[in-house]
Amino acid sequence: MSLTTVLLLAGAAGVGGVIIGYFLRWIVSVGKKGSMELTIKQKMLEAKSQAQNIVEEAEKKAGVLLSDAKEDIKNRELSLKKLEDRLIKKDELIDKRQGDIDREAEHIKEKIVEVKDLKNKVKELEAKAEGELERIAKISEEEAKSELVATIERKYGEDFMLKMQKLERDGTEKLDRKAKDILSTIIQRLASSTAADIMTTNVQITSEDIKGKIIGKEGRNIRSLERAAGVEIIIDDTPGVITISGFDPVRRHVAKLALENLMADGRIQPAKIEETVEKAKGEINKIIKEKGDQAAYEAGVFNLDSRIISILGRLHFRTSYGQNVLQHSLEMAHIAGMLAEELGADVMIAKAGALLHDIGKAVDHEVVGTHVDIGRRILEKFGADPRIIKAMQSHHEEYPYETIESVIVQTADAISGGRPGARRDSVENYLKRLADLEAIANSFDGVEKSYAIQAGRDVRVFVNPEKITDLEAKRIAQEIARRIEQELKYPGEIKVNVIRETRVIEYAR
């Protein structure tokens, strides 16, 4: 067989295979198509059945919901109907009441007009009656009043004076007795030292050679110390003493402590000075905190902000009239607590107000304002109890007494500052206060002479008995006391005695 024949046979066989394969594929596809159509029809029948069931269930649920909705709407309509009926009834009642009110208002207006007419008629009748009386008596109303008062004064003036004096004497004696009992008991219970605590700014030195070391070459050591501590170092010819001058008491004590440590160490040069001053500041701050905590603990005042305690401790280095301010505040706290206990006031508020009354003095050289205003701002800033602020702000009468505790704090301040030996005053201020007291007393008409005695706590005023009556003497005493309160500043209390003395002298010959 030739090659060509073989190739032809192979090609024919291939074509036949392709035709047979295509035919078989067509037969298979036709079979699958028929099977898929049957499946689809079956699925469609199932879907229609399920849809029918869903529709039927939905229709049932819709029917139930529609029935419920209709029932709910019916109930709401009934409720709205009832509410509408009630509102209609209320409107009718309100209209009725409004009508009654309007009628009552008209009635009241008529009564007011009638009352005004009656008042006018009464005034006219009174005026006519007064005019008739003045015509008959030939004297005016004011003249009649003056004449009546003068007659009563002439006839019963002495009786009135005796009654007034008796009432005043009895009431004053009872009040004085009670006040003396309370104050004497409190002062005896306190029993604190009357010695004034004076904080010195002098530093004792062991030898005169140490002065040269402190000054240093060309004064560099002393300038470094002054710059670091913020004070002035005064080295004069006084043997064994170096004076520290400065407005801030804390800085003075920092410089004092630093200077003592430098002299003990012996190495005095600028770098060492700055290091020692910083160390002294830390020690002084520690002392301030300890003193504040100790004062609060001794006074029994707790729950204060730590920053308030630190500022309070600075008063340990502050004096006023030679009296240590922290010791004065602590003493006041004890007095105020006992007074509050006797008077039934808040003991804790009174103690805290007394302890913190002068806290503004700790920084009054750094902040503008009086120490009372500065203290109020400090306490308000650090969240102190408003009752404590009210108690402390009135101790110099810059603010009104709002609570009984504020009066107690002011009283405690007067007791602590006015007791013997507590404070020292300069001779110039003492003499000026006496002169001012006598000048105020002598400025009144009818005063012949006056004397300020008992360290200015008692003023005796002698008046002319021919010009001044007993009633006028009492008035003069009150006005002098009022002038002193308004024009002078003083601790404690000043007693004003007005003396009206009549002397009759005759000679037997």
C-alpha cells in the first residue's frame, strides 16, 4: 500500500471521529437539557406552593393586625373623647371662675375708691380741726409740741434721768458681770506666757578675723551673699556682731542660717556661698512647714490645704509690735475656741478663723493690699470653708460681722493683743495717741478740760455744769466715743468718763 493511500485513510478516519464525537456530544446535551427543564418545572411548582402558603399566612397575620389596630383606634377615640369632655368642663369652670374674679376685682376697685374718698375727707376734717385749734389757742402745732416737750422735761426730766441711769446701770452691771466671768475663766484656762518673742537678725561671730573672710577680696563674698539671699549685710565696728537687714523676715533668717553655716565650715567663697544659701532655703522651708503643721495641730484645726499650712508657717518669722504673729494666732485660736464653747457657737470655725486671721501678713510685703484682703484671697484661692473666711475677715472691722464666730475672733484678737506685756508700742505713737484722745474731747462745746490716763485706755472729760445738763453730758460722752471709734486706731477698749460737777461755796462771817 502506498503512502498516499495511508494518508487518505487516516484523514478519513479523523473526519469520521470528529463527526461521531460531535454527534455524541449533541445527544448528551439534548438529554441534559430535558433533565434541566424537568428540574426547573419541579422547582417552579414548589416555589408556587411555598408562595401560596406565605401569602395565606401573611393574609392571616394582616387580618389579625388590622383587627388589633381597629380595636386600638377605637380605644384611643374613646380616650380622646373622654379627655375632650373633661377639657370642655374645665374650660367652663375656668370661665366661671374668671367671671367671679372679674366681678370681685371690680368690687375691690370700688372699695378702694371709697377708702380714698374717706381718707381725703378725714384729712380735710383733721386739717380743719387743727386750724380751729390753732386759731383758738393762737399757737402752731410745732410750737405746741416744743412747749409740751419743754414742760415735760422741766417737770419730769430728773425722774427720766434717774430711770435711765437705773436701767442702764442694772443692764450694764449684769452684762459686765457675765462678760467678766466668761473672759476671766478663759484667760485663766489659757495661762500662756506674756513674754514677747523677738526674732533677732544679728549674727554672733567668734572672732574679728571672720569679718574679713565674709567680706572677701574687694567685697566679692559679701556681694555674693547679699545677691543670693536678697538681703543687706551690715558689718560695722560693733564687736562680735554682724547685722542682717532686709524687709522679708524669711530671707533674713535664710541669710542668718547660711552665714552661720559658712562660718562653721570656714570655706567662704562665692560658689560655696550660693550652695549654702540654697541649702539654708531648704532648711527654712522645712522649718516653715513644720511650724505650720505644729500650729494647726496644737490649735486642733484640721483638713486645711497644705499650701495654707505652708503660708501659715511663715508667720513664725514675722512679728507685730514685738509679738510673734504665729504665737499670737495660736493663742487666739485657743481663746476663740473657749469663747465659742461658752457662747454655743461653732468651735472649729472660730478656732480656724482665729488661727488664719493674720495669714495675709506672711506675704503682705510681696502682695498689694491690706493683710485682711490678702488673707481672704489666699483662703478663697486654696478652697477654705467660706465660714472660716467670714470669721477671719472682720477682726479689724473692715468687713461687717456676718456670724457670731466673726465677733468671737475679733474679741480673741483684742484679748491676745491687749493683755499686759503682749505687745510693745513706740513712745512717739503712745504720746500721739494720748494727744489725739484729748484733742477729740476738747473739741466739744462746754468741755473745760480732759485727761487721757491709764495708757490711753481711759479719758476723763470735765464739762461746765452751767452750760451742760445731765442729758447733754450723756450725749457728749456718746459722741466722743463715736469720734474715737471713727478717727483713731487702738487695741482693746477706751473708756470715756464725762464728769459734770457743781460746787456751791458760801462763807460764814
